[in-house]
Amino acid sequence: MSITPARSQPSATASETDPETLGWMKGFPPLADRTITFQDGSFRSFPELRWAWSNIRQLVPTVNVWRGAGPASVLPREDHDIGAVASTTMDGRPMTFARMLEETYTDGIAVLHRGKLIYERYFSALKPHKAHLAMSVTKSFTGVLAGMLVSEGRIDPQAPVTDYVPELKASAFGDAHVHEVMDMTTGLVYTEVYTDKNSDVWGLRRANGMAPIPPGYDGATTIFDFLVTQKKQGEHGKAFAYKTVNTDVLAWICRRASGMTLSDLLSERIWQPMGAEEDAHYHVDRIGTESGGGGLSTSLRDLARFGETMRNHGRFNGRQIVPSSVVEDIARGGDPDKFKLAGYTTLPGASYRNQWWVSHNAHGAYMARGVHGQGIYIDPKAEMVIARYASHPVAGNAANDPVTLPAYMALAKELMAGG
């Protein structure tokens, strides 16, 4: 008996919603009730998104991040079956690493320990050579690129945003400083509530090309046009508030400071020197502008390579790619008092620094995080990097953290105990 891919089944399990099993987008043409499109918004519905996040190039326009002409960097392998590693969830349930992957709708996971790939698994529609949408993990790439330009003196974190983007003078960012954009401590009217169709994040999605334009719509249809309309609320610099428009402003600053598109900047500064295995790509708006706050897609192994670059203080593939000072500034974290006001109950004591989430836990772990379960988890003390792609039915990571974060810490301790 076939499983009906009903959109009213968010509690359906990962195996029950596997795109291969359900037959999404199979056939020439696909069956009408198995077809996923951009225009009708079905690509954002569950379980359709389980196919869409691994096939975004079939739905929206993209631009490549070239990997270069050189060979892919080597990821030495030393396989360990870590599926039985035990943990306890934040609500007290016993869990294994393998069960965590199923329960959190994992599409792919790669674990590196001391630079060796010890565990790699693919599920759902993801394959080793395919790119998966990184969602807001993209922000952490933008933050690192900005940090590199800061280290070269091409961006001054203390400077007004308008020194780089005078077009923002009449917007909320007209009296903001670059460091406030980097750490998301700007005061903005903008809201980011994924479950509320009236939230401003949907206006951003229409502007950046990740939501269709409805009939009669008179709002912004490009990223730049959306950013200049943002209104101020409260004071800058007082509290952390997670709002993607900050990252898109930072990406605009990076373009101005470097004179390059975001895709060319990432290719030249990170993707080529890192020895990426595959091209990455950004989805773009209607004038070809990359979404610096959530538009990057990469292969899983390349995501792991970037995580390992960060763990090694910016050094990878035989060269210093990111200045160590940039990585160390991120790893030290931001102001936990400013972060605390945002109320992230699954991240007690954490902070936010230059587009990264810093745990301040006993291992000094820090993370790149994206909705529906995307992430890079870097544990310096355990010498461990976890790269993970997922298609969880719930956007907010509060649905993942109670299961994933204890599992990551348990694995870190297991690897440390193993020597």
C-alpha cells in the first residue's frame, strides 16, 4: 500500500516521508500529485521540502561558486560506526546517534575527528555529489568573508554602514555601525517568524527570489530594494535579535569593499583554496543578486571541509585560508548578556559573534545554523566537526536542538575517551 504524501502529516517519520519512497518528481512528466513547483509554494510544504532542499536548482535561478580547476583536497577516511553512541535528550529521553539522525529528518551527516572523516551517511534525496540548501548556515560564510576583509583593512567594523552603502542612509541602517550588523544587534521593526505569513521574512523571501510574487503585489522584488525600506525600532547595539536582513546588508558591504560578487568572492577566497570537491551555488534574486543570508547550497563534504578549516584556525589544504585572528575572534564569542534577551532556551549561556552561534560550553563549541536542521558544529576540545543537512518539518532549530546538541556532546566525549 502506498503512503499518501499528505501535507497535513508533519508528525510523519523520516522514513515515511522519504522522497524516493513517495515518488516525488519521478517520471516524464511526474504525476500531477507528485509534482513540486516554486510558483505554487509547494516546495516549502512538508514533506515536499524533503525533496526540494536537495534539488533547489530545479526550482529557482542560481549562480555557481566555482571550485576552481585544481584537485579536490583529500579527506582521509577512518570509518567508525558511531550509531550506537548513547545520549539523553534535553527532555530526558534515551537516544542513540543513529536514532537522532532519523528523528531529526537528517538528509546527510559527516563527522570529522582530527581531520579524518570517520562517519558519513546520506538519506532522503541527498547524494554525495549533490548540493543541499544550507539555509542560514550561509550567514556564517558571509561573516567569515567579512572578517577576512576586516583583517585586510578593507572593512572597518566601527565605521557607519553608510560609509560603504550610502543608499541605506534613509533606512534603519542609516545610523548603524558595521559591527552591529555583523553581530545582529541592530534595532529593527523587521520580524522573522517563519510560521506567520505576515511576518517581514516573507517580504524578504519574495525579494530574494525564494517566494513567488502574488498577483497585485507592490512590494520589493530585489534584495537591494527590500533593504532600503527597513525601519528602525529601538536602539542599535543594545540586544541581539536574529534578523536575516543584517546579513544581507553585510553581504552588500562585502561586495562594495571587495568590488566582487559574493559568489566570486567566496570562490576566490575560500572555495578554491580549500580544494572544494564540487561547485557550490547561491540562489539569486530577479537581478542576479545572491542571497547572502540564506541562499548557499553545497555538497555535504565541502561543508565539512569548511568546518575543518575553521577548527584548524583557518588553515586547510596546506595553506592559511582564513586569518587565524578571524576564526579566534568568532570562537571567543559575543556578549552573552545581549544574547540572553532573545530567549533561546536551548542555548543557555550562548552568544552570537559575526554570524556564528557560540555555545560557551565546556568544549568551546560554536556553530553555523540554518532552519530545518542545517548546521556545522565545531568542537575544538574534542577536535571534532559535524556537518549536517536536514529537512525537518519544523523550521526553527528549537525542534532539533533538544535531540541533536546532547548527541553531539556525547559523541565528542566518546571520541575524547577513545584517544
